[in-house]
Amino acid sequence: MSKLGNLGARLHRGEVGYDFVKNRKIWYGLSILITITAIVGLAVRGLNMGIEFEGGAVFNTPKNTSASVSQAEEYAEAASGHDAIVQKLGDGSLRIQVASIDTDAASKIKNTLADDLKVDSEQINAELVGPSWGEQIANKAWQGLGIFLVLVVIYLAIAFEWRMALAAFVALIHDITITVGIYALVGFEVTPGTVIGLLTILGYSLYDTVVVFDSLKEQTKDITKQTRWTYSDIANRSINSTLVRSVNTTVVALLPVAGLLFIGGGVLGAGMLNDISLSLFVGLAAGAYSSIFIATPLVADLKEREPAMKALRKRVLAKRAQSAAKGETEVHGDDETYDGEPEDAAPAVVGPRNQPASRSRGRGRPSGKRR
């Protein structure tokens, strides 16, 4: 078995792990900092809305146009008086976008571009996009997002409970805010492809969160009938038991998206790939982060406020204190020390257990071999 597979098995069995829930305030603070940065970027720079949302014209030049992207951009801005976005396509043609122009202006710009690029004006294909169409697309996107979030909350409240539904909702809003804020900071154009990518990552983020919630629901059945673990302990075990699966799924999903973003959009210059690839890349990473560091610790916070969970926590801590005191008395009384884990010890955190439990567990003394 590989080292990663062995680690995954040990995490699933609870032999090793990291206390995510205990350090939740660190993750909350980090998320708040990232979210504030995203909101500030969105407020200061705003989104670079594509022509599909603002309206304007798109000019496609013939294949193997000799002009460079920077030259075509200068020609388009001089002819229109507006900012222009120029992309070089795979066949050597240029795609020139100019926002906020009408039909008459588009005809003049087309003729001027033909003269500057030294091509026949009939060879330049011009397409007009009205702002009303973009407004309809934006409204439909917001409606789809709202319906999606409502259905998610209802489903999770029925399948699990309202606390998990609330935690998942917070995680989804967290992912949306970060992704949109990154778009504002980077300045990438927002197109319908961006909206598709955003809705895609929300589904992925929800899937990753539900995997952890399902494990948590299974492990907390009849939790009040025992005095070994608190709800936070079991929540932490649920995260650790699904950790390797979440990491593997995220890495496998990010690799092709990274190829689209950095190779397709960056190296090859296929700028249109940036529309969807950036939202997928940022959203996938944020979704994996929120499912591990935000959603489940938040559920543990909410559950620990219940009277039953508070009472359970008191019983568990009292039992652990009793076990610790009993073990300390035996050590001093017999002048001997023992390895091993007491019966009511907390779940494993970073590092392996000292020794496997012996058959004497639960017979009035700590388990383990005598040194």
C-alpha cells in the first residue's frame, strides 16, 4: 500500500488525525480575512462585465491577420473611443470586442478597422449584442442561483438537520464571495461561461460538504448514550476520516482546470478559456477548503449549544478527569508507569497512538504493557 493510502486508512480508523474543530477560530479568522479582501476588491475595482452583459459589438477579422493583438487594440480604441478587448484565435484571426456602441457606430468602426488592418471591410464579420439581452442573462443567473440555494437548504434540512443546512449555506456564500472577489481583483472578463463555472463549483462544493455531513450523521447516532466522545470529537473524526478522499478528489478536479487556465489561457493565449477556468479553479479550491475548515466546525459549534450536547460534554470531561486521576493514583501507588490510551481518552490527533490497547482495558487500570 502506498504511503498516502496507508495514511488514509489510519485517518479513517482514527489512529492519526488533526484537530480541525479545536482550531476552528483560526480557520474562521482566515476566511473572514479572505472574504473581506474579496469584498474590498469587488467594491473598489468592480467586475469587468463582458459584452454579453453590457451590449456592444464583436468584430471577427479574416484568418492570418498580420496585425498583432496590441496593434488591433490600439486601432479599435481609436476608432470607437471606447476600451477594446482583443483576442487572437487559433486560426490566426482576431476577435475584437467593443462595448456600449450602437448600430451606426459599429458600421463606422468596421470600416475604419478594415482600413487600419488593410483588409476588405466585407471580410470583417460584425455582430451586435444589445444590453437588454445581457440584462436578461444576468437576471436568469441570479434567479438560478437563488433557486439553487433555497433547494439546497431545504434538502439538507430534510436529509440531515437545519444546523447542517445553515452551515452548508454559509460555506456556499463563502465560496461565491471569494470567487467573485478574485474575478474583481484579477480583472478577468465576466461572461456567461463565468456564470456556468460558478454554478458548477457550487455543486462540487456541496458534494464535498455532504460527504462529511453523511459521515458525521452516521457516527453521531445515539451519541448521548455514551460518555467517550463529545460532538466536537466525532465531528473532528468525520473530517479526518474523509480528508484523503476530499484532497484526492480536489486535486484530480483541479489538474485539468489548471491546464485550461495556465496553459490554454496563459501560454497558448486562448483568452476565452479564462472565462470558465478561473471560476472553476478558484471555486474548487475554495469549496474544498470550506467543506473541511468551515462547514463541519460550524455545525459542531451550533450543536454544542444544545442542552443535551452541553450535558454530554460535561459527562465526557468528568469521565476523562476521573480516568486521568485514577491512572495518576495507580502510577504513584505502584511506583510504575504505563503506556497506552485510557478507555475514555480523546480521539487521536496528530501523531500515532502510543501502543495498541491490551486485553486488560476496562478492568480497573490503564491498558498497555508494563515497562
